[in-house]
Amino acid sequence: MKAFEQNIRKVEPYVPGEQPQGQVIKLNTNENPYPPAPGVLEAMQNLEAHMDTLRLYPDPTSDCLVEALADYYGVEKERVFVGVGSDDVLSMCFLTFFNSDKPIFFPDITYSFYKVWAELYRIPYECKAVDKDFRMIKEDYYGENGGVIFPNPNAPTSLYEDLEFVEDIIRHNQDVIVIVDEAYIDFAGHSALELIDKYDNLIVTQTFSKARSMAGMRIGYAIGSPLLIKYLNDAKYSFNSYTMNKTSLVYGTAAVKDRGYFDETIHKIVETREWAAEEFAKLGFVFPKPSGNFIFVSHPDYDARELFEALKAEGIYVRYWGSRRIEQYMRVTVGTRAEMETLFDFLRKYIADRG
Ligand code: PMP
């Protein structure tokens, strides 16, 4: 090792799902199979008019997008923070809010980026084991800690916990910041945003990547008390003032304004999810009750890694980790009905061939 390497920050990076090119059925990174709202296309066509403005830096406050989100959720603008996908927002939250010598708590089976940010920023952490059915045990989060974060619905399990459960964890942790990562909440149930007035230690993050069909644009946001949002902005301005580029601001604002399309897309995905869950069950797969736009499946008779590889060879991409406790599980994003039919045709044949 070269001497200078000793001073280099070394991290084991997060590994994103594959982004294969060409004609594949892509059910591996929880994208939305439907296009963004029609208003986004209109904004794209108008973009020529904005050409000259590309010369200039974007608005560092992201005001139009912040305002659109504040209107959508009926909250003050001072409660909204936007970033380059919720990954950027969450990373800023780790940097800003988890600044204690005590460990932060998060589930052992969860979004694997949490561990990476904790390591990157040298935040002590403790993973709390979910139970045998992959459910979080709320009492595990009562002990002294430096902050709490969990997704609801959880990923990759797709399990949703009701607001009573979420509130119980927040109530037991009022001396630290609790972050509820709601990347998939629109496919599930009540949002912790309903608790935002009641708890000034709560931060809720959401994204445009899933229900709003804009993973390629990279837009995420956090909602919390004006004080917490101020601290987040202070950290952001100390890092990069211009996180949001002009196109994300314009397209993102257009997307938020179309409520009807948003509701319709979610409805279609939830309908396909429920049907797909029945099909998986008919084939003997087991899975926790899905509440996101994905299903976390395992089959008692077929090895998950082999099945994952067989699917891939067929041009059907799903996600497989092979990590502890979830070696026999694959996460399957809910695609269009037609994509899912192709998946099930393959699975039926796979099972029939093996008897
Ligand atoms: N949280 C969870 C639980 C996720 O699964 C993802 C998607 N990988 C994210 C946050 C980040 O999504 P994005 O950065 O696209 O908003």
C-alpha cells in the first residue's frame, strides 16, 4: 500500500441494481413501468424556450419545486427540502441529523444504503433484527440511540407498518431524529406526514423515482419541521448549493401538478401487484404481504440464485442479493400486466420442466 493510501477514506460502496441496455423485462430496480405525467412531456417540448436559461446556474432554493410540493401536501414551504433523488436527501439527513456518539438504529434487513452512509460518515450504528416474518420489533427501538431510520414500506420485504406502529417508535425517541423513508408509501397506506405537526423530531422522505415514474430525473424530498429543514439546507449549502438542475426543477414541478395521472398510475400498479401476488401463490411461492411496487418472493423447492440466473438468461431481470437471512429470496418489481404475464409464463415452464 502506498503511504498516501493510508489517508484516503475507504468505503465499501452501495451496489445499485443492473441497468441493462436493450430489450429486457426490467423488474430489478423498482422503477415504474408507466411514463411520467403528460405535463412532463409538455414541459419537455417547451424547454427550447428555456435554452438561454441553461447558461445560468439554477435557482439554489429550488423554489418552484418546493412550492409545488408544499401545495400538494398542504404544508408551509419552510417544511420542504429537495435533493437529487431521495438517496441524496437521505445522505444529507445522515450527515446533518446523525451526529452523536451513540449508535443509530435501523433494521438488519432494509435498504442497504443506510449502512454505507453510516460507514461513510463514520456514524456508529446498530442493526435491529427483524423477526422471522421480516417484521420490525418496535420495542427494539426504545433503547438509547443517536437516531432512528427505517423505510415504510420496508425494502426489500415490501412490508408496511401502520401509523400506530410508526408513531410508537417516534414517541419513544423524542430526543433524537427519526427518519421515515417513504420511497414506496404511495403504493401502501397512510403516510407519517400525518404526524409531522405532532412531532418536531420527525423527518419523512419521499421520491419521484417510484410512483411518479421519474427515476431518471433524480428528485427526492424531505418534509419536517422548519427548524430541521433549515439545518438540512445549511448542510446542503455547505456541500453543493446547486444540487437540483434546471430540467429537474421544471419537469418535477410539472409532475407534481398532475394529481389525476399520479392516482391512476398507482391504481394500475396496485391492481397488477395484487394479481401477481395471487399468481406467485398459485405457483407455490411464499412472500411477505406486499405493499410497495415489488414482491419479495421465495420458493421452498427452487434455489433463488439459480432461478434468478435462469430468469436473467431469459432477459427477465429481478433483484437478488444472496445476503444473510435472504439467500432464498428475490425481489420482483411490479411491471405492466404484459411483463408480468411473460414472467409467469417462464416460471410455469421452469417449474414444469423440473417436476
Ligand atoms: N429508499 C429506499 C427504501 C429505496 O428502495 C430507494 C430506491 N433504491 C431509495 C430510498 C432511493 O431512491 P431515489 O434515490 O431514487 O429517490
